[in-house]
Amino acid sequence: MRLLFNILAISGSAMFAGVMLTIGVTLGGYWKSLPAAEFLDWFSQNDRFIIRTIPLVVVPTLIGLIGSLWLSWSEGGLRALWIGAIACVAAVLVLTMAWFLPTNAQFATKSIPLDQVPARLDTWLMVHNVRILLATVASVLGILAVAR
């Protein structure tokens, strides 16, 4: 059971980082190439595809992290690494709820003034890079926990 939770925790957080990396690099680069109105049109028509991918990686990640922490609770060093990994993923989820969901809704509903779109997209991508880093760190912490 421990192996299954460890696999879900590490591969889930790595997949989460990969999904976000793809969104940031591939879609982010494309979005920045579009005029503001075209970006908002694209986002309003396609954001549902992005939204669908996140639960596919978040659910296994959370199951794996919680299970790995639970099974390693009595081992102080491992517990600290798993708590660190959970903190990273929790920070990603907080950023997602606090910043990305409202901003994505503004993009999708085209409720942001066109002259503010480029700056908001730049901020979106900068904060998105933080999420990628946090998910990657969660995966590395899981690898370190398993390697002990």
C-alpha cells in the first residue's frame, strides 16, 4: 500500500507540474502572440479543456500525498518531507483558487478591459511559473522521502 501511495504522490505531483508546464510554455506562448481580443475569444471558447485536465492530476496527487504522510507519520524525517510536499501542493491549490479561477473567469467572460489583458496575462504566466515550481518541489520531496 505504501508503494502505491508513494507512486501516486510522486508521479501525480510530477504530472501536475508537467500539465502546468505545458499550459505555461505552449499555451502561454500562443496566448501572448494573440491580440487581446483574440486571446479573450480563444479563452472563452477553450478554457473548459484546461479546467478538465487539472482534476486528472490533482486527485491522484492528493490521495498519494495523504496516504504517504499517513503511513510515514511515525517516522519524523519522512513525515517532514511529506508535509513539505503537501504544503507545496496546498500552495498550488490556494493560488489556483485565489488567483487563477477568478482571473480565468474574467478572461472567459471577457469582463477585463482589453488594454489590461496583456499585463494580466503576463502576471498570470509569472504566478503560473510559481505553481510549476511548487509542484516540481513536491515531487522532489516525495522522491527524497522514498529514497530514505
